[in-house]
Amino acid sequence: MLWTANQIIRKLSTSSNYYQNKLKLALIGQSLFGQEVYTNIRKQGHKVVGVFTVPDKDGKADPLAVAAQKDGTPVFKFPRWRVKGKPIPEVVEAYKAVGAELNVMPFCSQFIPMEVIDHPAYGSIIYHPSILPLHRGASAINWTLIQGDKKAGFSIFWADDGLDTGPILLQRECPVEPNDTVDSLYNRFLFPEGIKAMVESVQLIADGKAPRINQTEEGASYEGIQKKSNAKVNLAQPAEAIHNWIRGHDKVPGAWSVIDGQTVTLYGSSILGGSVPAGQPLDIEGASQPGIVTKNGLVLFGSDGKALLVRNLQFEDGKMIPASKYFSSGDTTSMELTDDEKKMAEEIRSIWNGILGNIAVIEETTDFFKSGAASMDVVRLVEEVKQKCGGVQLQNEDVYMATTFQDFIQMFVRRLRGEDQEEEMVIDYVAKYVNNMTVKMPWQCFINGKFEDAEDGKTADTINPADGSVAYSSVGDVDRAVAAAKEAFEVGPWGRMNPRDRGSLLYKLADLMEENQEELATIESMDSGAVYTLALKTHVGMSIQTFRYFAGWCDKIQGKTIPINQARPNRNLTFTRKEPLGVCAIVIPWNYPLMMLAWKSAACLAAGNTLVLKPAQVTPLSALKFAELTVKAGIPKGVINIIPGSGGMVGQRMSDHPDIRKLGFTGSTPIGKQIMKSCALSNLKKVSLELGGKSPLIIFSDCDMDKAVRMGMSSVFFNKGENCIAAGRLFVEESIHDEYIRRVVMVSLMLQRKHLRMLNSTEGFFMEPTLFTDVEDHMFIAKEESFGPIMVVSKFKDGDIDGVLQRANDTEFGLASGVFTRDINKAMYVSERLDAGTVFVNTYNKTDVASPFGGFKQSGFGKDLGEDALNEYLKTKAVTVEY
């Protein structure tokens, strides 16, 4: 049958759900929120007939306007809709001409006339970030925090002639966390869920199902926009009220107090749990007792004696400092220059001017990178300073660490004088004399280049399995760590750094790990129970190799050109780019604490990402020692953050966090499933999982028996059996089964006599090696991962290769496997048919930093190590150019 164009259109209009119950919309608003609402509404098939937004600012269009113009949607940028309270006729007529059936107002700072509000057939709907009728007005999120509300949320309501008084269409709510800020509340809930709700509301209206629930005046409140003049903190009230006032005024206009006779604005408040750190007292006007300037910030006390912590202070001249630097801030920012140094400063100003040709005047606050400089400009700056300023040799990373002109000059003069006064990192060590050395272990969270207590003061015990002694570490603070990592990626030096320079830093980090390998191995042994020699060679040794391997990859990550069909007479060039993902989360287990850190974080960093890493709650100490070495290596602050804590709290928050773009996890299969689900529900973040295993090892009668016994035992008992690829089940050919078991027992008895005295003299937590024979396929120990020194042996009939392969593959796990035989054809046949990510032939546990590692089936997906690991932390962008 032939169809005409009109028949096709009629057919589509009656059979396609996509075009049913869709509206013509006018979008009135602005901001990224407005842009996302616009984009998602169009994806649902609704037609946006016009976008009405604010005029360009400093030549830059609003994000909503940018998206609409790109799509060819009509865009109107009216400076105002009314003059002296009356609508502007030509503006109203331009609006009416688009023919909208519904006005959608996701975020609008302009006053819209009622002639526009009521004009469409379906009226207008507005998004408001509070649970109406509470907190009507323009500062709803701020007042939610100021008032100490336990719940926050948003309302989508039908616009009327009142101020946020129209009937409710839809509402959503969420709990307010103790240390939520305006930004965290908005980013976590109000922004992502608000976009979804706006789209849902439009569809409800299109389907004729949208409710109109009149607002009650009971409990209604209206609060205006706060001004600086009335944002002074009342310190004569409980700590929680002070904290709410400060966080509710964060960013704009800023809560303030009077310190030493001048107005000081307070930013970054959090409730302080646990004991108050030592520090220097500071008198504050109106406070019930002096504050304390500590290494973490300024501690303030409420009238109830409880405490809060303020992280940043801003003075009347606009200068902002960490609160911890209050008494030392002048020392680091007011260095007087000599006449010769001033001349050099002007010479450097000329160099900056030559590089930043688009900047007319280099001011003290000019930022090198924000002004358009790239990595090649860093090289040029370093070389020109060396040539024109007394031969002072700077490093590329010096530029990344001092990006504003004033900071660069301060850094240069200190280098010129030979008195780099970079503050030494403050670490509150736990020290212990062990293994003929004094081991110094950091125990606090590592966030933004500093060790600091958790905001709530929480700590967790970590037990030495050799003697039961207890150490401890701080826990929590995922949001602060993610914020630091995000800033380091988006505006810090890491994202702008030349890949070769990034590789140099990773090489330096590997060198420092090698210099400190005995201390790292001792900490690893105390924390995880690993034998010291094994910790030194494998846990630490392979970690060093891993960082060196991926350091070499930094400047070799590249895309490719792709031949495509040409659109004659023009020609096309298509190429791909490999780009970092952004902020990545890494969650690692307790069996190889440092090595698992290295396997994942080295590839992550080489790809150009920043990271937040959660070590296992019971083994955090080597990761925190590693963090100390990253600072010494010159890794910029915020690039690496270490957050100890439980999986249920810290790991779950990482899975849910909207700013994390990738999560790499090593652990159990059930937890891996939960992580995958949470990552999908939050922001569909990329996931790689290295999970449980029940790796089969097949030993044929034609094997090298001595080698098969030695490596078979190693495949099970290596690292105390706490090994993800441990041979969970040995299949031994029937004709050699009894002899194989006899030899295993004989070797075990010899080792037992050798080590029994040492084993019996300890009071630690160790399990003796155990052997199970005649294990049948249906038994629990034949199916489930042991993760301990347990050898499980089954026999198979002579010559039954396909039968033993079927039994070996009859598992939901697929991490590793092995085969011992002298017959190369048999070895190749078996290796091709074993359903596992790694197959060992006549060896076992032979992993290498250059070889990809990862599982199949419910042992997970994604790879650690080798070139493949880089792809877990990269995204591919295709670019097509017509010329």
C-alpha cells in the first residue's frame, strides 16, 4: 500500500503516544535550573514556543538562552515587563504572539504582569524552594536553614496575584542534615528533584490530572531578602541557633560579628562534636566566652556551652582567610619587598602581560589561568622568569600553586631570598615503636591537602590483629571531600596541568613511597595482619610499581582519527578525545589496603581525575600515611582526599553523591549490587566492580607434581587466604588425588612444626590453615567464597576434561581460574573454556601492573591495572569538523 504524506502524518498522530497529551509552552525564567527544565520538557515531547529570559550580562547569555538558541527556539530578552507598575504593551504582545498554552516558570527574578500569567489556557506554574505556605519570598532556602527546619523541600504551584500564595500542584520534601548549607541542600535535592518535578507537573497538566490545592494561611510565613546590616550574629544563644544563622547566611549576605573592633564575616559553619581542639583564645564581641582559633578553624561557643566550628573569615577589605590563620594571616600576606624586588615584580608583570594578551592591566588579583593561560604558557612563564629575573629557577607546579599575580610574586620573592616559607603540614601523629623503628601514623581525615578531625568529631577503632591493641581514625565528611575534589578538578591546577607534569608528580610520589617502604609495610602489617615481608614485597612493592606504571601513561592517553563518509563537496575530519570524568570515588577492602588503593587511584589520577577514597573502616592507616606522602610529592590540594568510615555511611554517601561521576569498588558481591543500584538512582554514575570469587584450579595427572603442590597451596594460603583470586576450589584428577593430598599434608606438617611456637605465643586473631577433601558440588563450601586459609579439594575422573570444565564453570563467580598440565594443547583448550577474567597456566597469583585484572559474571566488571584500567576513568568524545 502507498501512503501519502498527509496519511502518514494522520497515522502518526493517532498511533504514537509520543505526540498525545503534549502542550505548547512558554518558558519564563533563567539560570542553569531553567535550562535543565527546558531541556527535559522538550525531551518529553512538549513544544516550547518561546523562551523569555534576562538580557545578556557582560556579553554573556543566560544558560537558558544559550540552550534555546542552539535549538532554534525563539528567545526574548526583555529587561523588564512593567514600567511604573504597568505592563509594557509591546512586550505583552510579543509574548502573546507565541501562542503558549501554559507558562512554565522554573526560576524567575522578574515581575511578570497578570496579563501574561493568566493569558494561556492552562495558566502558569511556578517552582518555589520551600514547603509552602512556609517561607514565602525570595530567600526561602536561607530561611529554611536559619529557622532550623528539620525538613526542606519545594512546591510547584499555580501562579496568582499574590506572593507565592497560589494553589499547590505538587510538593516534595527531604530531611535537613545537621551541617547542610544552602549549596548542599540545593545540589543534593532542590535542584535535581525540582527539575524532575517541573517536568512531571507539565505532564500532569497535559493529562488533565493536575490538582489545585488551596494554600492554608495556618503556619504561613514570609521572610524578605536579608541585608548585610541585619545579618549580625547573636552569640548569646545556643550553639545550634548560631550555626543555623551562619549557614543560612552563607555566601550572601554573610553573617558577621565584631572581632578586634572590625566587622568580620563568618563562613563555613558546622556543629562541633567531641572534644574541642587546643588553640589560641580570641575575644569576640557579644560572645558568652572567648572563641578558640584552632588548626581546623575558629571554635565558637553558644550560651548552652556547646561548640561550633567556623572555617573561613572575611575582613572589611574583602580579603578572606582560613579561620585557622587568624593570628598568622598577616605574616604570610604582607611581605615587604625591597626596591630591587619591586623592580623584578614589575618585570614579572610585563611577562604576564605578554602572555595574557587579552588582559589590558595585570592587577594583584589577576588569575593566570582564569585569564586564559594554558599549560604551554606555564612553560613560557617559568623560562622567561628565569631569563629576566636573576636566574631564579621555578618549577611548573610553582605556577599551579600560586595562580594569582600577588601570590606568584610572594612565592617568587621567597624563592629569590631562599626562604620558602611554605607552612609545614600539621599532622597529629599516633606514634609507636615497632619493628626497630618509630612508626608515625596520621589518623585524621585527609581533605583538601590537610589532616583534620571529622566535623562531628567521630572516630573509629582500628585493631592490630597481632596483639589486639587499638588505634583510631576520624570518620565521615564526604561532602567536604567531594567539594574539595570538585574544585581541584574544575578550577584548581590539576585539571589544567600538562599531562607530562602530572606524570612527573606521580613518579615523585612513587619515589617517596619507596623511600618510606619499611614504614608503610610496618603500618600495613599492624593494620591488616599481613606478614611483614609479604607486606614489604607485595602490598607496598606492587603499589610502588603501579604508580610508576601509570605515571608513564599520563602523556600517552590519546584519541584517534576516524575515516567517515564525506559530505561532498565538503570534507570532514572526525577524531576522538579521551577526557577525564571529574570527581571519582574509590572504595577499597581490608585485605590489601595499600595495594588496592594503588590499583585504582593510580589509573584514576593518571587519567586526570580527582578522587575521594574510602579505605576499609578496619584498615585506614596505610591510606592516611599515603596521603601524607602525596603532599610531600607536590600533589595539589583537593586532588586526593581520604575519608575513613563505614560503608553504610561513608560508602553510601559516595554512591548517592550527585557530584561524583565514577565509583570504583572492590569488595563483596551483595555490597557491589547495592552500590550499583545507588549509583544508578542518584546520577547514573559510572561504576566498576571487583567482587567475590570462587576461583577453580584444575590439576591434571600430567602436571609437574612438586610445582602443582607448591603453587596449589600458595593459591589458597597466600596472604592468609584473604585473597580475592584465591583458588576457592581445587579439582584434582582421580589418579593423582591421594598422592596430591598426601604431599599437601606433609608440607603443612613441616610448616606447622616450623611456625607452631610462634603461632602459639601470640594472642592475636589468626586462623590455622584447614583442608577439606572429598567435597561434593552441592556443599556450601564448594559454592561460597571462604576468604580465609581453607583448601577445598574435589576429585574428577581421569580424562574427563569437559566434565571438570562444566563443574569449574558452574558458579556465579568468574574472577580467576587456573590449570596445571604439561600438555600445551590441553592447557590452551581449558584456558579458552574457563569462564573467568584471569586464567593462570602452570602458575598462580602471577598478577602484573601491565596486565588487566577483573572478573566476569557476579565477580563484577571493569578492569584494574594495564591500559584497560585507564578506560574506567575516561570518557570518549567524538568531534566531527567540516571544512
